[in-house]
Amino acid sequence: MSLPPPSAGRELANPPSDGISNLRFSNTSDHLLVSSWDKRVRLYDVSTNSLKGEFLHGGAVLDCCFHDDSSGFSVGSDNKVRRIVFNVGKEDVLGMHEKPVRCVEYSYAAGQVITGSWDRTIKCWDPRGASGPERTHVGTYLQPERVYSLSLVGNRLVVATAGRHVNIYDLRNMSQPEQRRESSLKYQTFCYALSSVEGRVAMEFFDLSEAAQAKKYAFKCHRKSEAGRDIVYPVNAIAFHPIYGTFATGGCDGFVNIWDGNNKKRLYQYSKYPSSIAALSFSRDGQLLAVASSYTFEEGEKSHEPEAIFVRNVNEIEVKPKPKAYPNPAA
């Protein structure tokens, strides 16, 4: 077992015992919600490094998100969509998919839970209804392939599926996608910046005008040269800084990089973590970054470092975009 570098951040006590699928900071506190393959969802208070509570599910938990500071939603391999309330230890099943549910988001704008599944559908749920799918289910929307990732920006929902499909919806009118696109990356999309298993990230723009689309680009990251060969690592996670709009990427190389998307520059690289970076999340004020160091089985079954969650303090110099340098006309 190798020790993490001193700069890795503070390691949380009582980590998951199997692969970490996601982690998310609360919008209102330093609470951290974590889902994992050990069938559990955990709530941590980062400020006191304490485990506030946990729920055991019937299968691997593949994603989670907050509703409010002490409750959230979780989905996983048992096909169920759950609401979990930590302060009273209560859970409700909002409904089900026909196959494992890969991702979940809560829209504060629409007051709905959105789930994406390997059954090739996304579903919307109203958690304010009485328990039971007949009361909470709002709609089902067929997708071209298995859903791998969801992302919300206001009323806009981005759905990434197998086969490099990307559908963009307006939550106020889910009858059909507002835009249908194909990912500019060649391989499976994980998480609108797009990351993939090919060690690349693509910056995309909602605006379909020619000027806006001319700005989109992709860049290589999480790679290294060894003995004349280019070794490519999957990019598992992307997290945007809430203040500056710069973003962090985490890869199977164990590194976290900070990028300035507008200037197409890497701002910072943190010291290597003990294992693959499975998930990332900035706190609401951008002063903390949670890092899930957890083997993602990119090389199959093998001995690996134990799961760990690190929370590091973020310095402004690491995430603040640098002003563009313009040539001096008098020079």
C-alpha cells in the first residue's frame, strides 16, 4: 500500500469498501454525498470529517445527487430510483427502470428527478407526489442507446449515450430533443464538456450559430509517452469551478488537472493520487475539491489500492484563469 502525497488533501474516515461511482457536494453546506459499488450511499460532513449516515441498497449504487442538505436521490443496479432522507433514516422508492439505472439528476428549476438507464430511456419523476410510481412518474423518453451520463444547466438537459449520441432537451418541453448531436470524440462518453475513454476532452456549445460552433474544440489529456509509445488513460470525471468556470478532469492515470477552457490552457496539475480518479466535485464556494481515488477496472481484475476520498483546499492560483497576454504594439 502506497501513501498518498502530503498535498493530496485530507482523507475522509470511513470510506466505501468498493468502487466509488460518484460524489457530490451539497449546494448549501460542506456535506458530501457518495455512491459506491458496495451497495451503499453515504453522507459525510467534510468540515468535521464525520460520516453522518448511510443507506444499504439491493445492488451496486451507480449515482446519487442531493435534494436538500440532508436528503437526496440514488440509483443503481437493482433498477430502482430512491429518495433517501438521512436525518430521519427513511427511504422511498420513486419508481423503477427495466435495467440498471446509470445516472440521476435533480432539477431545482422543474422540481423533478431525472434518471437515465441502460434500458435506453430517461424518466422524469415528481418527488412531491405520494410514494409509488403511479403518483411520481412524469414521463418516459426513449433514447437511441444506453444512457451513460446526464448533465443539467438550468432547464437544459444533456443526455449522453452509447454510440456517441448526445441529445439536448428543454425540460419545459420534453416531447422531443431540442438538439441531436454526435459526440466529437470517437469513443464512449462519460460525462457540457465531454470526456471519454480515449484520453480526450471536447468543449461543446449549445448555441447553434456558425460563430458559436466555430469555437468548439477537443484536446488531448491524461496521456504520457513511455519508450516511444503514447499511453492513453480514460478521463472519468469532469467538475466545473462554480466561481471561475474553469474545470478539473480526473483520469485513470491518477492525476487531477485544472483547465482554462476559454484560453485552452492547463492551469495546474495536482500530485498523483494512489489510484484512478473516479469522481470529482467542487464545493459550492469553490474552495474545496473532493477527489475519489478508486480503481475503475480499466485493466480488469487486479490488486489495487483501497478506495479513498480526499478533500483538498483549492488555492485561487490553481483555478483562476490567467489574463490573455496581448502583444505590445509599441514594442
